[in-house]
Amino acid sequence: MKKLYTVLAILLLVSIVLTACGTPAAPAATQAPAGAQAPAATQAPAATQAPAAAPAGGEIYYLNFKPEVADLYKKIADEYKSETGITLKVVTAASGTYEQTLK
């Protein structure tokens, strides 16, 4: 009997984890109309496509909480600016001061 409860508990935990990791259903207002076709499966996801027109100038701030990768973020910021024209300012919080720096 104890094994049965253990197996049921494990199945319950697995189902909760899998349910939590699933994608939520879109609200009815954002779903495509019934007659609209779904995008082809061979299209790249929207996140990997380049924006149609990047705004000229502008700044984005990124608060880094790992000082050991600050140099890498600086290189990424330089490449991002050369591709988009938008300045990416990376601010690195000292160890243990993330919340204070964020405020």
C-alpha cells in the first residue's frame, strides 16, 4: 500500500510540473479569427527575426548582477550598438548590492 501511495505522489508531482511548464492558452481577444491561417511551421519564430525598423538612437539600461561576466556584456553592448544604433548601457552591481543598485 505504501508503494502505491509513493507512485501516486510521484505521478501527481510529475503532472503538476508538466502542467506548470506548458504554454498558457491565449485569451480569446488575441486568438486568430476562425478563417485565418496559422503560420507555416517552417517560418522562424518572431523572436529571431530582425525588427522591421529599429528606432534611431535611444538607450537601454541593463543591470548586471554578475561582475565576472561584465566584460562579456560590454562586448555584447558594443555589437548591439553597431547593429541597431541603440546604446546598451550595462551597469554592474557589486557583489551583494544588486537590490541597492536597482533602487
